[in-house]
Amino acid sequence: MTQPLFIGLDTGAPGGDIGVARIGPHTLYQADAYTLRPKLGFFDAEVMDPPYAFNNSGGGGFRKARGASDQIVNEALDQGFDMTIINPLRAGSLVVFCHNDQLPDLLAYLKPRYHRFCLLHWIKPNPSPMRNKHYLADTEPFVHAWNPGHHPVGDHHDMHRWITAGTMAAKVHGHPTVKPLAVMDKILRNVAGRTVIDPFMGTGSTGVAAIRQGKVFTGIEHNPTHFATACARIADAWEQQQA
Ligand SMILES: C[S@@+](CC[C@H](N)C(=O)[O-])C[C@H]1O[C@@H](n2cnc3c(N)ncnc32)[C@H](O)[C@@H]1O
């Protein structure tokens, strides 16, 4: 496995003394996204899978079958995110995953900021069991928004056909909400431009797909364990692309 070219404290990093891994042309930061992201400037595309806002407490018998629920709560991945991190002056297009309950506020936030947006879904073949009726556990929404000059590439309308992940384990790479690479590959094929940033990188799925599409990736993740996983996965993807 390829090792990151540099990993450690980078006193010259835009956020001060933070962990940085440089893997070929790709840069991963172990840092707080809200502090660092504004300092990193403009990217062609911002692809993010931020913490969802949803009620993940309780669940009774269903909870036992939802293997990742406790970890989601323990890592505060049910607490939502501050949408002001989305700034059209810093990215020509945006892909953002969200929970059903976040859609009204998210779309209202995006509408005046982006020229166009498309609401999309991907299909989960092995959804978590749910009791509440307003949430469809087997589909997950995401929004692709763009400004002029950053129009999606290729066919958008075939998203539903493409994005049916083969497998979606409750936990892979020690993280409770890893996105399947089939989903991320399709999304990164549709994203315009060369530079991509994911401020809530997790285990680096956006980065792996971005590298497979020949893009230059920047990621931010604050959890040291997930950051280390992302470094290893992205170093692997970079090595495979070089082969
Ligand atoms: C939904 S997960 C992303 C999972 C990712 N798509 C993957 O496939 O591995 C969101 C990630 O954002 C990270 N995160 C949450 N708040 C953050 C913050 N303020 N700064 C940096 N990372 C943050 C969490 O640790 C978590 O790994």
C-alpha cells in the first residue's frame, strides 16, 4: 500500500497547526471543517455528506437490527450541520446528501444561492428497519446544485438507474455511514471541473471516486480514526491510478 507522501503537523497549513496528508496532488486535512473550509478558497465542486439531523434515539426491537445506530449517536452524526458552510463563492457546484427531514431547509437555503438544482435519490438495497412513516428507509436524497459554467456533465436523468448500490453494510471501514463507491463514482462522473473538496470526508469515499475520475481532491475530517482510514484508502486509490 502506498504511504501518504507527508503526514503530520503542517505549520504552513491555512488553518494553522493541523494534520495534513499529501498524497500525490491530493491533500487531506485533519481539522474542523467550519474553521478550515473558508480558508481553502475556490473549488470546481464541493461534494459533502454532512452529519444528518434526525432522531436516532429509541427504536426498541428495531434498534438492535440497526447495527450502526449507537455509533451514529456517539459520533454526533445525528446532530445536523451548519448550512452556512455551503457558500457558492467557494464552489461552482455542490452535491449534498441529506436526511428527508433536512430537505425543506436545505432547498430553501440553496435556491437563492445556486442557478439550478436537481433533487436526486439513490436506492439502498438493504435499508435499516424503520417504524416511522414519513421516511423512506430504502432511498436517500441528495441535491446537485450548480452555477453557470459548472453545469453537470453527462446524463443526470439516468441517476436512478445507476445509483443502486450493490451492497451497503451497516459498518464498513469502522464508520457507520460510508457511502457505496458505486454511488460516489456515478456522482463524480456527473460533477464538472477538476478540483473537488469534501469538508466532511469521513473515510474518504468522495476522494476515492474523485481520483478514479482523474480529479484533484481535498478532504477535511476531524475524527482521527476516520482521517487515518481516509488517508489509507486515498493512498490506495492514487496508487491504483498510477499503475
Ligand atoms: C456522514 S459522515 C461522512 C461519511 C463519508 N461519506 C464516507 O463515505 O466515509 C460525516 C463525517 O463528517 C465528520 N465531521 C463532522 N463534523 C465535522 C467537522 N466539524 N469538521 C470535520 N469533520 C466533521 C464526521 O466525523 C464524519 O466522519
